Amino acid sequence: MDIVLSVICVYIFILLGYIAKLKLKDELQEKSLVILSIYFLQPMLALWGLSTKPINITLMQAPLIYAAISLLGIIVSFSLAKIFFTDAKERSIATISSVIGNTGNIGIPLGIALFGEDSIIYTSLINVANVFIVYTIGVYFYSRGTFSIKDSLLNILRLPLIWFAILALLLNFFQVEIHPTLFHSLKMGAYAAMVIQLMIFGMYLYSIKLKTINIKLLLHVSTVKFILIPIIALIVLTNLGLDKYIIGIVLLELLVPLAVNNVNLSSIYNCKPVDVTALVFFTSLLFIPYIMFVMKLFDKL
């Protein structure tokens, strides 16, 4: 029940975005909010999130394992996408979308519900690892649907979020404290980023028509997300001799549904954002019964 309630509370903001687009239609432009979020609010989210707790080497184990499994997932997904998709944009979406999970808005609260508040430090650091994957490899693949290899690499450097994340890590490493007043302002921007991101998703949901859903893409991404990545994760995690608590947290964060950031990046780089929105929506619906089954199975192991 805690899982369902946690997800529903987050999805309320998605519903608000949908209602806003339903009522205002062309008066409300999704891409304008995407630009506002990516270039202004999400850098604040990165700077605030990476400044809340001191990071040490011991705690880095979980995010590093998460990143390694994610990279393996990208390699497998890319190999399959080359076989099944000829369209460059669909191939990019098929490669990267299933790996970019909603480790922030869903992963952190679900971690608390399932593993207690002690999980926050682990889920927060995994979310940091996910941010770097999103704004490096994620930007590259969503760009490649439209841009050349050179321009796709440059697009990574053009986004301010990656530079703010690096700055935040340096400040944390050298134990430089942010002034409380400034920190409070960053927190306001961070929460605004999360809310607007969910509302953007709701706005794009309004554009989805059942007749136009890319079934092939949906089946591919769902298979990679909910079957192949868990298999890869279990093989890696069980062979590392980790504590069951850490295995459970890492596994949960790998299984959360597709992140709304997929919609943001596909929109800003013109890589079929409506198709990507459908993927995020349907994997989010599948996630609730799926995660309840997986966690019950995990408890019996």
C-alpha cells in the first residue's frame, strides 16, 4: 500500500499538468517550460541535491554499481536497437530511454517506504549517478536522432546542469558550505524543478492518441526495462557479495519507471517527444504491479 500511495502522491502533479493543457491548450507551450526547467531550475536542483549531505568513498559503492549496471544495460539496448529499428530517432529512444529511470521523484520516496529513512543517502547518491548518465549519454543519444556525432557531443557541454553538478561535487569534496540563505533559495528552485518536470509530463500526455502509439517501441523498451535490465542486475549484484539491503536498494532504483527527463530531452532535441511521453506513461502504469511482485519475490530470496 505504501508503494501505491507514494506513486499516487507524486502523480498528482502530472494530473495537474494534464488538466492545465486540457483547459489552456495552445496558450500553454510545453517546450517553453522544458527550456526553463533544463537551463535554469535543474542546475539549482543539482547544486542543492549534491550539497545536502557530505559524500564519502564508502557511500559511493551503491551509485557506482548502479552506474556500471546502467552502462551494461545501454550496451545491450543499443545492440538490440540496431537490429530492430531503422529510424534514427526510434533507435536513439530505444537505446537510452529504458535506462533513464525516475530515481528522484519516485526512487527516493519508494526507497523510504520500502527500506526506511536510512536508504535516503543511498538513493540520493544513485540519483546523482543517474543525473550524470542523463546529461551525458542521454543527451548524446537523444541528440543523435537529429544531430551529427560532433554536435551531439557539443550538446552535452552546452547544458549548464552538468557544469553545476561538477561544481557541486567539488564544493562537497572540499567541504565548502553554501550560505544558509542561498541554500534555501536553491531548495526552492529544486522543488520547483521537480514540480514543473512532472507537470510537463502531464502536458505531453494530453497529446497522446491511442491510435498513434508506437507499439513496437513500447514493447522493446518495456522488455529491456522490466526483463533484461533486472536479469543483468541480479547477475551482477549476486556475484559481488553485497549486503542484501544494498542489493535491494540498487535493484529498486534500476527498476523505477522511465524518468520524465526523457520527455524533456526528446523535446529539446526534437526526438519524438510524444512517443517518449507514451513510453513514460505506460511503464509508469506497469511499474506498480510489477514492483510489488518483484519486491515480494526479493523478500523470499
